[in-house]
Amino acid sequence: MPRKDTGAVDSPPKGCASRYGIERFQFDKPSTWPDWLEYFNRYLVSARLTMADDDSRINELILCMGPPSNAIFQRCTLTAEEKKTYEKVTKMFSDHFRVARNIVYELARLHRTVQREGEPVDSFINAVFAQAENCDLDNLKMSIKDLLTQSQLIAGMANRKLAAELQMDPSITLEQVVQRLRLDENIASQQAMIHEASHAADAGDKVDFAVILKGAPAPPCGPWKISGGRWKPKGQ
């Protein structure tokens, strides 16, 4: 049955985030979450959504944040009932972004923030202050000394692949960084000795791998071989 035209004007949708200039949340900048959430809550007031049911506000929040927020929401540990409460959901996001913040990584970015050629000084100053804010140094869970030591170990180590791996782990501790550095050196040393032993074997020498791996002293110049745990001239 066709719907009769009553002449009434349909009410506009409650969710009009685009009208208020709400941008998608930048998930690569978790430290901006408090400011973003505050702005979103102001939007709820202006759009008269504060009296809407929790389910409507939660959906509005997730849609405004962007697709990654839905994945976080689905994976979170909230119960089915807690997922229906706006305050519980916003607290879950706050906890998530607080944990996700990688202070060592943000500090490394701060150290790389330099004034570009021709860049106005105010632009450079604002960039430094903004990146310093991302470091969230007011909420450190380690001492400044440990943070700077850990940051410099990662920034200065020779193995850049390992450095990148450690830098991207927000939960790693100074003790774990030191352990990984020492382990990396031990593995590199063992690989070098195995490589040396393999070359000797390819050359037709009788190789005592146990001696090689224990670090037998290098032989003098000339055709030498390992025998009985010692270097001896070939032919003896």
C-alpha cells in the first residue's frame, strides 16, 4: 500500500558529524585520543545526542573514529553487557590507546624532528612541542634515566633490523633490550665461527667443530690445521 504524503518534513538524522568537522581518529597517533574524545563529546552535546541511548552513541563513536575502531571494539575483553555502555566503551578505548603508546618510538621521532631549510621557526617550534606531547613523558612507567638509556641503545646499535624490531615493541624493558643485544652478539659470533669452519671443510681440511665453536686461537700464517684441539702445520 503506497505511503500517503502528509506534508510533514522528515527529521534530519541525529548523527551529523560531518557538519561539525569531526575528522577520523588517527590511530598512528594514540596520544591524541584524549583531545579527540573531548571534541567528540562536545559534538554529542551540540547534536543533542547526549540524551540518546548508549547504543546510538557507541555506534556514532565507532563510525566517527573509522573502521579500525570496530576491530578494536570486537577484540576487546568487555562483556556483552559492558559493550552496551558508552562510558565502558570509551574507557576501553582510552586504556587501549594508553597501552599502545610507544614512548621509545615517539622519543626517537622527537630526536629526528629538525628545522627544514626555509621552514619558519614557529612551524619548527610547534612541530617539536607537538611531538614532545606524543612522548607522554608525564605518565612514564620507568625512570627518565632508564628511558634515555633504552632509547640510546636502540638508536645506536649496529644491527638496524633488530633496532627496528625493538623500537616497535611498546612493552619492552631496558633489561630486555640489554639481553637481546647480548644474544644478538653471541649469535653473530657463533655464525662467524660456523662459517669459518665450513670454509675449512670445503678446502678439504679435517675440522674439529667443537674446537672451532669454543673459539680456538687463530693459527699463524701458513698452511695449518686443527688436530687434537691445537693448530698444527699440515703434513704433521
